[in-house]
Amino acid sequence: MTEQEYIRRAESLKEQLYRCAAVYLGSPSDAVDAVDEAFYKGFLAYSKLRQPEFFDTWLTRILINVCNSELRRRKRELAVAELPETAQEEFDALPLKGSPAPLAKGSAGCDHPALLHRPHPGGDGASPGHSTGYCLHPAEEGPIPAPVGAD
């Protein structure tokens, strides 16, 4: 099959392929894009077609594969787009790694018995009830040290 013959036969199938893609994808603009991509992929591989009498079926199969790829891509995008709206609010409420936990309502620091009150690194540490401290879980050993080699 020559390049000119491929173009002629592909153009004669254009309307049929467009209808097929429109049924698969449900959108006229997506169908046009799918047909264009199928023509391109077919053009790159027309020399590998062993039986030219099956050209119509071969190009239709390429189109169906393109449509299925598009549908899989949409499904992936839809899954990400369906995240709950509250997820962003919950994420924003998380403390940053290495930052002190927020203090409880009282001005004397954290009131929870399972948490420790430690003085703020810039404070004098002499007054344990001072509100400039921050709360750490007992398993934590304090602020995260600087990386090795950092000055």
C-alpha cells in the first residue's frame, strides 16, 4: 500500500469513523480528535498492514483503541476530580512537619495531661506556666534537628 492509497482509503472512511467515535465518546469535538489521532497512528503503521483487503477493519480497530484510551484517561481524571471538598479543609488544618502543635484555649498552654509543656526556644524557661511554650507528644523529643552539614 502506498502513502497516496492510504490517504485515499482513510478519507473514504472518515464519516463512518467519526460516527463510531461519537458513539464511543459522546462528544463531537472528542470524536474529531479521536479520528485525527487514529488517522495519524494508521499513517505511521500502514506499511505494516499485511492484508490490505482488511484496511477498513484495521483502521476502525485503531480508532476503537484510541477511544478506549481516551475513556480510560477520563476515568482517571474523574477519580481525582471527585475528591471530597472537605479534604482540602482537613489537609489545611494539619500542622506542618516540625512545627509546634497549636496551644489549647487556655493561656497557660496545653491542658491535656498526655502532652508536655516545654518552654519556647526563645524564652527563658524559668516560668513553666508561661504561655509561650508549645506542646509535644511524650514520644517526641523536641524540635527536629538541622540536617547534617547545615550551618
